[in-house]
Amino acid sequence: MTAALETADIQTAETVQTAVAHSFSEWNDLISKSFVPLHVRFSDPDHFHGRLRSRLLDELSIIEVTASGHSVHRTPSLITRSDRLYFKLNLQLAGTGILVQDNREAVLHPGDLAVYDTHRPYTLAYESDFRTLVLMFPHDALDLPAGSVNRLTATRMAANKGLGRMISPFMTQLAENLDILSGPSGQRLAHNAVDLLSTMFAAELDQAVEGHGRPHDELLARIRRFIEANLADPELSPASIAAAHFISTRHLHNVFQEAGPTVALWIRTRRLENCRRELRDPMLAHRPVSGIAAGWGFVDAAHFSRIFRSAFGEPPSAYRRPAGRAAA
């Protein structure tokens, strides 16, 4: 079986899929089909080997890459071929890699983490043999706005600093135990990994804000944390948020205006994203849609159904992933 044929199984199988490439052309096809379209360059294409071990869990792909040195390039022309927006998280397991995006460059050593956005050009380069774990997930799987995460692209998050000391070992264990990630518990664990990354990214962003010392940014960060902690409260409103921070509602709206979305839109979007995630969670298949909606502050079931459909293209009852159905 060729590498290209093996790759097709990655999209549906309930077990770990392994694909091996022994040539430049096989590897180019293999990684483009497993991730997003990419251009591959080799310094020595005649002496190449590469292997992917993959799991697809709902909307999340977990892929261990072991290969000879080479580089991959995501170009503007390739980006136009993709509709869905993804982030990719790299955990360096062996060897050294260089990630370049958004005019930043991160040198990654074993244990280091870095995030990048498939919707903008990037380069990943490895001079010699390496092994890395890639977690690919949609933008909206994160509990953070994509615009905020893009401030962290191609930034080294070291294994021996901050939350990296806890999250890097956890991600390493995912790489070592792909075979046991199956069924509802495997999907939940994969989504837990994304939740941990959201926490790590938020901590990195907070640290960056504190480093710049801008009062406006610090206030916005505090307000967003307050909103996140109180999303389930149906009484959460601009007035209650402003009162909790001893500012006027006008000042609150001005703070959000500079950042982009209005405060009301921010609250609704974060609630919808949490509802969406719980509807995809097979461990919560027993909970009625109305219960999930109410748990995130939507007290009117009909209103929730309308805005959910407007945001995601289908009603929540249709969006819910039936238990046991293989991801498409």
C-alpha cells in the first residue's frame, strides 16, 4: 500500500494509522493530505524517510511526525485552497526545529511548544532527523479569540518555564499513548488538551500585557477574565460588568471598541462557543440541548436555536454529534 492510500484511512479509522514514505514525492503528498496543502523542500531528496502516526478525534488531529531533515512552506497560493481555519501546536520531541511566522522565529528544542496559524504563511525547517507531535484544531475550538492567539505565533514556549513545565509532559504522554485515545474518553482527552493550551496561551498573553504595562490592555484582560468566569450567569450584562470594575458602561464600551467586538457580541460569542463544544462532547450526549444552553446563560431555547444556527450554519440539534459515529 502506498503512503497516499494509507493516508485516506486517517480520516475515518478508530485506531492509530501509520503511513510511511520513502521518497520526496510520497512525503509531499502524505503531509499535504494529513494536514493542509504544503510545499516541501529537501536538501537530500534521494536519502529520505518519513513516518506519520495519526489519530483523528472529532475535529482534532493528533499526528506524530518522524522524518529526515527538510522544510515545509505554507504559501499564500496554498492558503486559498483551504476553507476551514486551523491552528497547529507543535511539541518538539527530538531534534531541533525552526518555526517562522508573522515576522517571528522560534527555535524549538525537545519539550518546547509553539503555535502557528494555517491561514497565514509559515515555514517549518529541520536540519536533521527529528520527531514532533502536531495537534491541529479549528480556530473556534479554543477558548480565546484567534486575533489574540495570533500574537503568540512562532513564539517558543519552553518546557522548563511557566505552565510549560506541566503542559509539555502532558502533551508528550499524548504522543506516547496515541493507541489508547479512542471513543468518547479519547475525544474528551483531546479536547482537554486544547483547554490546557487555551490556559497556557492566556497566561502568555497576560504576561505580555503586564510586560507592556498599558493600563487599557490590563483592564481589558481583567474584564475578559471576569466575563469568562461569569458566562453561565444569565444576568451578565454590560451594566453588571461595568459595575464590577467601577467604571461607566460608556467606558466599558470604549475599552472593547478598540479591541474589536462589542462587549455584548463578546459575551454571546463566548457562550455559543462553549455550547458548541459541549454539543460535540460525546460524554454529554445525555444532556438535552436546552440544558446545555441554560448552563451557559441562554434561558430562551428558541432564541438560542436561532442564534446558534446563524453562527454555525445548522440548528444545535443537528450539530450535535451522535454518539459512536465516526468523524467525517
